Amino acid sequence: MTPPTPTARSPFRRVTGETAAAWSAALLSMGAYCLAMAVHGTYPFGGRSRAVNDLGNQLVPFHARLWDLMHGNTTGDLYFNWSSGYGTPFLGDFFTYLMNPFSWLVGVFPRHLVELPVFLVTLFSIGLASGLMTLFLGRLHPGSPWLRALLAVCFGLSAWTVSDGFADPMWMWGLVALPLLGIAYDWCLRRRRWVAGTLLVAVSWAGNFYTAAMATLGMALVLLVRVCLDARAGRERLDTLLRAASMTLTGVLLAAPVLTVSLRASRAAQPAPVRVYEGPPSVAHYLAQLLPGGLSEGPRVSVGMLPLLLIATLPFIRRVPLRERSCWLFLIAVMAGSFVWAPTILLWHGGAIPNGSPYRASLALTAVLVSVAWLALAREPGRRELLCGAGVVLLLILFVRHSPHLSRGPWLLAAAGLAPLVLLLALDRYRRRRGARAALTAALAGTVFLTSAYTVFNTTAIRDTYAWWTPKRTYDRESLAAYGLLKSADDWPASRTDPGPHEYANNDPMLLAGQGGSYYSSYVPARTARALHGLGAGWYIQGRHTLSFTDPVSRAIMGISSYADRRTGPGGLTGPGGLTRRTVPAPPIVTVRPPGTRLDGAGADATVFARQERVLGARVYEVPRLRPSDGSPPEPTAGRGWALVPDPRGGFGRTFTARCTPGTEAYWYAPWFSGRVGTQGRTVESFGRQSMTGKGLTALGRVPADGTLTVRVTSERRQHLPPSPLGCLNETALDRAVGHLRSTGPRELRAGGHSIEAVFASGTKGTAVVSVPATSGWQCAVDGAQATGPRRLGGLIAVDLGDGATGLRCSFRPPGLRLGLALSAAAAAALLLVAGASALRTRRRAVR
């Protein structure tokens, strides 16, 4: 074998150098992130929890459920989640929140350490994205892989990563998708590897379609610039674009189930609160976002001082053709502007202003900024060019100096920007000295590592000062004790164990086990939210976060035989953390109502108490007439209810009296009321807000011996109460109703991952009610007949048993799954056809 000549670099050495540089970028970025977390004392390097915002409320519980599914430790499967919202579709959640491939690491760790693999999802995504970006930059322009690696570190630890992406591990796959798609489109430019590129598109979209869409649009714009700068003929340019379009379409269709299931789930979901874009930030504040280490509202576009210096230098590098400089700088300007213009914000985010930050798509610009920085660095800018770029950065700092974004950290990092400037100037001076160049590159690596770590640290420290970012309770001694307490009571599917009282993450049923009403997701079905709300449950975020029932009638309707509680009193089993598990008689999950039961759509219920009675199938409430005792109008306003009147002591209020049977339990239901409700020496706070925050049924205490109940309502603002907000529960009647449902219930009950079966006494008539919200996707069959969509009773599954039946089987299929699988199969067939044709052409050429 002839060794390579000294002037020619062998392919093996080139590939080895590329790989080593990619690994270096991955390790440097992950190391800097870990160093920042360790200095800050954040988990897993300290006691400060990472479980802030959706990371605690959604992602940790969802990963706990993934752990349970992987270990057979839970009810339900990928299709359906029996634990949350008293039964809700799950495949959309899985595709949206758990498809980052690193999420599957959760199965390797113990359940109580689930937060560690959730951290690793973020960490490994940063490392993989940085490594892949090192490879992609080399396709934009040849040059030192080690310098590329340093810019890739800046990309992996951009402001978007440490401000937006860190709390949503599934979004971190978008960070990986950007260089993956860049490589795929580079193959289109070189007319190579269409099949492999299609697979990269599919992997990008399958991992997280939300950020993949942003990454695809961003890299498509990069491809357009590269095509415009290409010297080839117009027909060849068009061929490149068509090749990229077909690759993208086929790759997206390969991941079609992710899209079709999620789209159907989104359409069926409870609508999000309307978000109105309030307009762009000022020019100075927007430009300040280019400086690292701050945390303020605006597009998170900073990629560090080194890339910023190089981008500012690009206009002065004469070795870069003017057309090329203009195109890339124009792309940066267009993308930056598109993040703050309402129509293009909608384009970036799939047609809706996000509920959180409206600038999530700034992820795409971080890749473009690093790409442009590399195009400048690869041309080896000289001293004069670098100094001109430094002058531009200095002018930028002076222009934005009054922005609230510039706290102490950004100022320190801006000053630290002198270090890369000096090192780049030295690189230009000693460019031909290999040893000096290696030493300077190592020094530059150290600078990037330390400044990146400080950027992460400072941004995290700023975030900790905001109450919004207070960590949620996930796994601690008390929650683990609650988990054991609830698991010991598990009686599914005979009955439910509800893990309230919502002191932990918003998805506490997934976190603590059990089958409760709490559920927080972008895919909370509207039917679920409205059914639970209609029966007296509370909610937050306009129904996007449902809560468990807190009254005995709703608990009986849902077959809840045990639940967690904080109230002191006799009965129940108390765990080490003070949480008490209370046990109550409950009907089974499937029960039977007599023929002639009025189902939904056959008339409106006057009150929530009447609706509960209709669903329960028994009269258990007295709904007394309220009588004002403060001289205010004696009747409620038609269509609006009782209006609060000015209170001489300040604010607004009303005092009512009502009569109920002594000894019954009084319950109050005014879901949108915000204020205080007092009776019998007890005061209950309510924080309702029309449509956004709904308060559930609230116990006011026992009706006194004289049967007269006095209710005092006060508030800081004028508002209305429902006409009949008070109901008195006869617990003896409820016990009789529960006993009847148990005696007439099924003889046998079985629940599968996404199905439930009941066996009744022969000839059972009436309506079978499955205590599960009747969401789209359910099909039920009686005695083996053809399955059809069920009817609804109080929003729950209701099935007519006809003239008499013995068996009932209901099963759930995720809407959109069949269509997605069909599209995916068609795309796979097209891919195999192209791959076969390509292999045949290659074989024929080899024969020739």
C-alpha cells in the first residue's frame, strides 16, 4: 500500500479528524452545560430542582408514565391512558412529548430517579446537535474541523437552548434536526443520497414534528441561498429544489402517523386561550438579544460572542464575493424580521400564536447565525477585517446599552468577547506556524467552553429570581410515600384510586399512580374537559388542565373507591408525608341505568346538581331557593344570576339564607366566582375567572339543626353568582344509590390497554354507562354485534343494551392512526422503489 504524499490528506485521516472534531464539540458543549449546573447547584449536581414550568408539570410525569409502560407497571398502553382525566387518549401525547429518542433512556433507571434521564435527554440532545453541526458546517465550506467544532458548541448552547428548549426535552430534538436537515439538503445540492436524506427528514419529523417544521423551514431557506449562489445552470438549480421538495415530502409522509394522530388530537382538544401578539420589541431591545447571558422577552437568538464577532466581520472580508455576503446577511435580516411580524409568526408556528413565548422559532436562526459565522471564519479573516467587525460589535453594544436585557452577566460576557478577538488576531498572525496555531485553537476552545458555561449559569440564575420559574414538586420523600400509599390501594378496573389533592405536578396521576382527573396537556379533549366541568370538577387554563372531583356524588359516578386527602379526621390510612388515603363505597367503572334514562341532548339540566343526579340515576340533593337577607333584590337577574352589590365595608357582597334538611352536607358551585364564601363560621376562598379558572364543587359543612343556612359572599369586584349555587346532599340517599349501582352492575369486568369489557346477568336491559369521557375514537359492541360510536350521559360513554344483553365491549382507536399508517406505507413503498432503481443503475454501471 502506497502511503499518501505529505501534501495530500488521506480520506481516512480526514474522516477521523471530522469524527474527532464532532466528538469534541459534543463533549465540550455537554461539559459546559454540566459545569454550569454544578456551579449553580442544580439537579443532578445539587439540590436545586430543574422541574420548572412544563418540565415539572408535564415532562417529568410523562416520562414517569413512559417508565411505567416500559416496565408493565401501569394501566393503559400507547393508545390510551386510564390514569389521567379519568381516561384519555395517549398516542398524541406520546408522539408530541416522548418521541425524542433519548427519552427511552428512562427505562434504564429506577422510577424514583426519572428526573435523571429527563436531564440526560436535554444533555445528550445538546451534544448530538453540536456534533452534527460540526459536520454540517464542513459541507457549507471546507476548513478546520476544530474551529467548526467551537462554533458548533455555540450553536448547542445558544440562548434558545438555555432559555426555551431546556424545559421541554422533546423540543431539543429540533436542535438535532437542524444539522440533520442541513446535511440532507446538502446531498440534494450535490445530487446524492436521496434515500438517505429522506430518512434524515423522517427521523427529524418523528422526533418532534413541532420543532422539525421550524427546522425544515429554516434549512429550506439556507438551501435557497445556496442554490442562488450556485454557479450551475438554472435547470440544474430547479432540479435541486425539486429533489429537496420530493425528499422532504416523502420523509414527512414516512412520519405521517405522528402528524395525523397529533393533528386530530389537536382539533379535538379543548381550545387554548386566545393569544394576541402584542407587537415587536424595540429595535434596541431586539438587537440586545444578540448578546449572551441575559433573559428578557424577545427572540432568543444569541449564539455567543465568537459567532457574533465573526458575523460582524463578514461584510468586510473581500475574499468572500459581494453577492455571497449580501445573500447571507439578507437571509439573517429576513429571518430576524419574520420572528416579530404577526403573519410570519403564524407561519413559523403552524398557524397559531403559541401560548408561551411567540418567539420559539428563533431556534432556526441560531443555526443560520452559526453557519454565517463559519463562512467568515473559514475565509481566514485578517487583522483589519477582524478589527472592523469588532468595531461593529462595539457600536451594537453602545446602541443597546440601556436595554433591560443587559444585566451584569451580558456585560461581563461582552467584555470577555475581547478574548476571542485577540486569539483570532493571533491566529491570523501565526497562521503558518502549526504549533502556534494548535495552541491558539486550544486557547480559543477554552474561551468558548468557559463563556458558554457562564452563559448557561447566568441565564439560569436570572430565571431563578422569577416566581413563574419556581420548581414544581415532583419526586421527594412525601411524593414517594404517596406513590406507595396509592399503589397499595389499586383496585383497577373494579374501581379507581384518585391521587388528589393536586399538590404535586399538574399531571399527578402519572407521577403518583392511580386513576385521577388531573390532566394537563395540549391535547386535553374538549369532550373530557366539558364532561368533567359539567359534573362539577375544577379546571385551569380554560380547561387545558383538568382537576379531580372533590365531592362524593361525582366520585361515586366515576367509581372512585379511594382517594388522597389532606383533611384531618378519623378514618383513612395516613402515609409518612401526612397525606391520607380515604376509602369509600363505590360502584364499578361500568354500571347500568334503567330504560328511559335521559341521555345528553334530550334537554338541558338546570343546575350541576340536577346533572349529577341524572348521571347517577337517583335523587340525592335538595336545591334550596336562596333568600337575600341584606335588603338587596329578592330575585336573581334573568340570564345572569345573583348580582353582587356594593358592601358598606368595602368591595361587593351578598348575604343569603336557605333551608335544607338538618344534617345534610351543603355544597357550593359557582365556578367563575372569585372571592370568599362564608357559612357557619367557615370561610372558603375561591379564585375563579370566567372560562380560564373554574372552581369545583366546594363543601360548606353540615346544615345546622334548625335547617337554616346563612351564606355570606364577598368579593373585591362586581360579578354574578349562578341562580342556584347551593345544594344539600343527602348522604343516606347517596349510599342507597351506590348500593343499587353495585348490585345491578356487571358480574365480571376486564380492562385492557385500550379496551374495557363487562359481563352482565343474562337479559340485562337499560343503558350501560362506562365512567370514562366519551372522546372521539371509542367504539362499543353489545353481545358481539357490530361496534358503533357510543352515546353520552353527562359526557360519559353510554351504550343502549337493547332488549337485553349479556356482554359489552368498548375499545379505543386513536383517530388519524389509520390514515397516518396508510400514508407512511405509501411513502415507504416509494422509498423502496427509488432505492431499488438506484441499486439497479449502480449494478448496471458496474457490469459495464
